[in-house]
Amino acid sequence: MQSPHVDELTDALLAMDRVRASECMKSAVNGGPPLQGVETLVVPALDRIGEMWAEGGVALSQVYMSGRICEELVDQILPPASPSRKRQPRMAIAVLEDQHLLGKRIVYAILRASGYELEDYGAVELDTLVTRALDDDIELLLVSTLMLPAALRVADLVSALKEAGSDCRVVVGGAPFTLTEDLWKDVGAYAMGATATDAIELASAWRDDGGGQQ
Amino acid sequence: MTSATLSSLDNLLRTLEHREPERVPLILMLTMHGAKELGMELREYYARADCVAEGQLALQERYRHDVAVAFGYAAAEVEARGGDVVFRPNGPPVAGRPILSGPEDIRAMAQVDVQNTPCLARVLDSTRMLADAIGGQILIVGIVVSPFSAPVMQLGFEAYLDLLHSGDPAFDRLMEINQRFCIDWANAQLAAGANAICYFDPLSSTTMLPLEKLRDTGFPIARATIAEINGPAGIHLASGRVLPSVDDLATTGAAMIGVSALEDLSEVKAACGDRLAVLGNLNGIELARCSPEGAREMVRETIRKGAPGGGFLLSDNHGEIPYQVSDEVLRAVVEAGREYGRYPIREDL
Ligand code: B12
């Protein structure tokens, strides 16, 4: 079910209007369970904005600001330590052998604004990423890339994780993948997100099938 | 009618006048492949002005295309201010940690002496060498990052977006300093022998920022900067979308625009009319993974959509062909470009 306030929140976010977004959230949650407010209001609004970006209708700065505003507002009603936050799948996000952090920041904000908690590994080299993902028993590993060599390096990540016996799902995103539809298949990723908000769907798909079949 | 009577440069100038030239100019932006020609690592290649010039000439010999570029990498603009550059063996170097961490750093910025800063002086040296070798025959293009886009490298993208939305006057100060640099840097390249400047300004794409914001920032900055560049300029949004802002981009003073592979070239061409020549829009990343046949097909489709009527240059959509694109694929692009790009363009293409 969607909250009747989705249009209003979408407009407020696109206008980068924090105050209006906050009021909108208050009236939607209205004493009910916060996570429900998040799922029926914040997720659909962010999702809509993400899709509009993929189609060229809104700008990346608006996706970024929407993510940031929602992350902040949701932290107020669902603090990081809240037991209602979603901790499954065990997720982490990283930038692999690249210097460009914005994509990761946006996806991280959007997932947290959707009630998820996840690890942020920062910008790391391959070996570190494999070790950390194995140590933390990560089930869904999100990798953001901007340069083509980084995108191609995902192939080595996927095989290293497989070799170590992990069935962690590697989900990729970032410009090289959005510019070339099938590149994610070339590198053996589990899936790719064309827009930051696709991460929400991928996480919830994991919850639906319990990370079952690859 | 005789065939191939125009020189590479004259043929190109004719298309920029929105007339049909003899053949579609082929602009292969090969900024890294010269290192392969010389069997060098990218890092040592970029460190030597003579090698970059030699690499460009070898590529010219191999592909007989219509451009030479002395450009090394965008991050040289932050290297010039003491920033780190991160080199990787199989792709372009990129800027390391941001050199500016806040408004105080912006206020403290000084001007850069473009002639006497090693990483920039090397590009000027390569440009002179190219001008000596092929000046007047083949287009030599100089490259600058716009004052408005450069802060992504100077501050980091997130901090720059925050600054842009903050209303802090440090933004204006940063634009002023960057604009002075950009003009000096462009004019130094022209004086060294470049024939034209490609002004890279992806932040002025609606992919990145909303149109209303760009009307207050990116577009007027482009207009003011390009006006002081002493030569013809093209504007390239590095595969950011152009269609929603063609009318604005047409007023920046640029004669040409680089088009994203995410857009329909016929639509862009129609929107530009005689105001802007179009450059594009082969998907460089796709070229890194497709077969020679796939590349031929891409070229055919691109020429079919872009070439009729002139005002069109065949190129990739980013302004730089990835290092991973093979010689085989590049040859296929060149051959298909020659075959399909002869004017008048075949109607059944
Ligand atoms: C703006 C821009 C520039 C600016 C600023 C660059 C920067 N960020 O530092 C300038 C002009 C400085 C520039 C320079 C260069 N650029 Co540039 N640039 C771009 C452009 C237009 C946008 C890049 C960007 O930062 N986007 C912001 C990020 C956050 O967007 P995004 O990756 O698309 O992410 C979105 C989604 O994909 C998703 N997402 C991201 N990660 C993930 C992860 C998951 C799991 C999920 C689900 C979703 C997701 O979330 C975001 C929002 O929806 C792109 C082309 C394009 N159309 O996108 C080229 C591009 C990134 N540039 C490219 C290159 C090569 C360069 C240079 C190396 C060129 C050179 N030789 O110098 C330099 C490097 C500069 C540096 N940092 O040192 C290439 C990289 C690919 C390649 N060919 O290797 C691109 C892709 C162009 C192309 N078509 O090839 N560039």
C-alpha cells in the first residue's frame, strides 16, 4: 500500500525542500509504526525519483539531495540502533579500485532512508574487499564503479568470492554499467542497478527469496 | 566531381559550416592508445611530451583519421595545483584526494602559471611538436575542463554539490579563479598550435543538475569563458545528456557539441539545426566489448542518423576512447566510417 502523500513528498524532495518533506513524513507516520511509514511513503517517492533520473527527467543532484534528506528524516524516526531497522540481508557497499565515491554515498543514503542498515567499506582494493566480505559473512555486496577498469575488475571479485566458497550476491552499478546494458553480465555480477534506488528492490528481493537460488 | 580533393582540415571546416563535406570527419579521441603504439606504460608515456606527440603521430599513421590530441588526462588540472594523480596500468589516471577542503582553501587559491607548471607545460610541448609535424593539415584539438566542472576534482563531488546548494559566496570565488585558469590554459594551447578547444563541461548537463540551476550557473559561466577563448570551441558534456538544454548550449558560443550515446542522434541533430555541429555518439564502453562487426553496425547507424546535411563529426560519446578498445575494432570503425561516410550519404543506409 502506498501513502497518499507520495506525490507531495516527491515534489518536496525534487525542490530540495527539507521542511515540506519533514511535514509530509510527520503526517504520513502519524503515530503508526515508523517502518511502515518508510515503506509506504519514502521508498515509493525515492523509487520514483530514481526512475525519473534513469529516464533523463531529473538530475543526479536531485537524486543525491533526496537521498540525503530522507536519510536524515528517517534517522529521526528510526535511529541506527532501532530494532525495527532491517538488518537482513547482511549488506555492504564499496567502491572497488576507483576514487569516485558519490555513487556509493547515494546508494548508501537511499538504503538507510529505506530502513536498512549496511556496512560502508569505502574505497578499497580487491583483496581487502574479498577479505572483509568473507569476514563479515556478507550476503549482498553492492559495488559502485565509475571508471571502466574498475567495472571490469568486478569479474575478479566475483571469482575470488566464489573460490572462497561464498555465495554472496554481487550487485553492481555506476556509469559504465548504465551506459552499456550487458556489461554486468560480462563480469559475472548477480544483478545491476540502473539507478541508485534499484538497490532497495534488490535488497527486498533477497528478503523475499531468502538469498536462496543464484 | 573528383573525389577526395579536400584536405582533412578543409573537409572538417566545411562540415562545421553546416554544408555537406566530401566525407564524414572521423574524430578518434585516442588519448591513451599512443602508449600502446610505443609499448610504454601509461604513466611513463604521459610523463614525456615527445612520446605523447610521437604516439599521436603513430596513431595518425595507423588510422588516418581527422584529429590529433595532446591532452593527457583531466586530473592534470588538479596536479597543477599540487594534487595527487592516481595511475592505473589499464585506464586513465584520475585525481586523488581533493585539494580543497572548504571555503578557506578556496579563498587561499592562487593563479596557476600554465607555461611553467610541468604537467601543463608538457601538454604545450606536445602540442608544439604536433603543430610542427601536421599543423595546417590535421585538426589539433586542445582540451580544457570547464570552471564549473573542475571542482568535482578539486573538492570531491559530494562537497561540491553541497557548496552549490549552500549559497556560500566561496562558490563565486572558485568560479572566478577557475575561469581565469581555464581561459589561460585554453589560450596557451591555442598559442602552442591547437586549432580549436574542446570545453568539457559535463556538470552543465541535465543528467547532473536541473536546467533552472544551470541557467544560473553552468551556462552563463560557459558563455563568459568561451567568449575569452581566442579560437573556435566545442562543448562536450562527456556523455551527459544534451537534448533538454540544446537551446541554452547553442548560446554558449560553442560551434559544436558532443552527444551522449543515451540520446537519439537524429533528435539532437534536428534540435541543433544550423546552430551547433554535432559530434558523436558511438558508445565507447560498448566498443570495448563488441566485435568488429558490431562496431561497423554502430558506425552505420550513427552515420545514417547524423551525417545527412553535414554539420556532423563521427566520434565516441565521451571524448575519449577507452584503453580497452582493440585495434581490430578501431580499424572496423575507420573502415565503416570511410565506407558509409562518403557524401552524399546513401539513402538506403
Ligand atoms: C561529470 C563527469 C566528469 C567530471 C567530474 C568527474 C568526477 N566524478 O570526478 C570531469 C569533467 C572532471 C570528468 C573527468 C573525467 N572523466 Co568523466 N564523466 C562525468 C560523467 C558525465 C558523470 C560522472 C559522475 O561522477 N557521475 C556521478 C555518479 C554518482 O553517477 P553514476 O555513476 O551514474 O551513479 C548513478 C547510478 O549509476 C547509481 N549507482 C552508482 N553506483 C551504484 C552501485 C549500485 C550497487 C547501484 C544499485 C546503483 C549505483 O547511482 C547513481 C544515481 O542513480 C560521466 C558520464 C555519465 N554519463 O555518467 C563521465 C565518465 C565517468 N568519465 C569518464 C572518464 C574516463 C573521465 C576521465 C578519466 C577522463 C580523463 N582521461 O581524464 C576524467 C577523470 C576525472 C578525475 N576524477 O580525475 C568515463 C569513465 C568510464 C571509462 N571510459 O573508463 C565516463 C563514464 C564517461 C564515458 N561515457 O565513458 N568527468
